[in-house]
Amino acid sequence: MQYLTLKELPAELRPRERLLANGAASLSDAELLAILLRTGTKQLSAVDLAEMLLVKTRGLPGLLDATVEELSCVKGIGPVKAVQVKAALELGRRLTLSPSAQRATVNSPDDAAALVMDGMRYLDREHFCALLLNTKNHVLSKETISVGTLNSSMVHPRELFKIAIKKSAAGVILVHNHPSGDPTPSSDDISITRRLIESGEILGISVLDHLIIGDNKFVSLKAKGLI
């Protein structure tokens, strides 16, 4: 079988060369994963294969939770690549658990907004996300729960709290963007938030706030007294 390697990509698209020139932070998740995979398949480049794997596992958190056996079943991965990926992810996990690792702490709506503003203010569709917090308000992770249309994003309680339970979160801060740039909450925004608060109370997971992100501005439903 003929494999497409990273060397077959144009120089400006090769993740290794881009990492050397601009640093690891300049690469996407798929490009970093492609460096670990090294080769793709006859139909897919290494980057394409990495993107497909991330889609199948619903991003890096799902990739971390997947077993070697599950990854090995993906065409183009196999046991050797699966072991390499799992080893790299385990090193990253251990780093985040080390005493020296500093987690972001959220003590106010401004703290939460600062963590998501740059990544969400320019999105062209509504993304409904959640910041998962432990009992000390340290951020465990930021999760994308759903992606909607230009002006709506639907979220079901089970999708949110399934992830929160899996991550052992004590509380969540809901976040979604308005592509129009205007963060004014709609009646749907308020009603969905109240429904999620009620669901969280049953499960013992507090919904602490809901931020709506606009163009370099935001609204906190809690600060506005809407929840």
C-alpha cells in the first residue's frame, strides 16, 4: 500500500517545518497529531488522517479517553500509531496533574470571559461551550457542547452533563457566542439556561453562570440578574 507522508506535502503546509519556523503553538490539533502519526493512507495524508481521527473521537478529550484497541481499529492507525498517540497524550495528562501545573481560576465573569473571548468572538456560527470547574473554581477543561447555525445553538442537558460527569466537574460556566457581535441575551438563551440549571441541581452540578460572547464584549446572565 502506498502511504502519503508529510514530506509529500508542500513545504509551507508541512507541520514539522511550520513547527520549526513558528513554534508548536502555531499548529492546529490535527497538525500536531499528524507529526505523531507520520504517515497517512493511500487516500489520506497524515493531516487528513489526523483530522478524521479527531472527528471520530470528538476532539482531544475523546482521543485521550479512547483505548489503544479503539484507536487501532481506525483504518490507517494500527497498534503502533495508537501506542505512540496514547503515550504522547499520557505525558500531557501527567504534566497537567503535576504540582507545578497552574490551572486557570475563575472568580468572576471577567475571568471566564478572558479565557474564551479570543477564541469565540469571531466565530461565524453559534458555539455552545462550557468551562468545567472543580470545587476550587480551577478550570478542568473547556468543552464544545454543540455547534449551531448563524443565529441559534441548541443544547440538550444530557450532552452537557454527560461530559461534566465524565470530567468530575463540580460546577460549569456556560458560554456561547453571538456571531452578530451583539451579546444581548434572547428569551431562548434565558430559558435554556434555566432548564440547564434545574438539570444541574438534580445531578449535584452547579451551573454558575452563562456568558454570551459578542465582538470583544460579553454579557453575564448572572450579573444581569437573569438567572
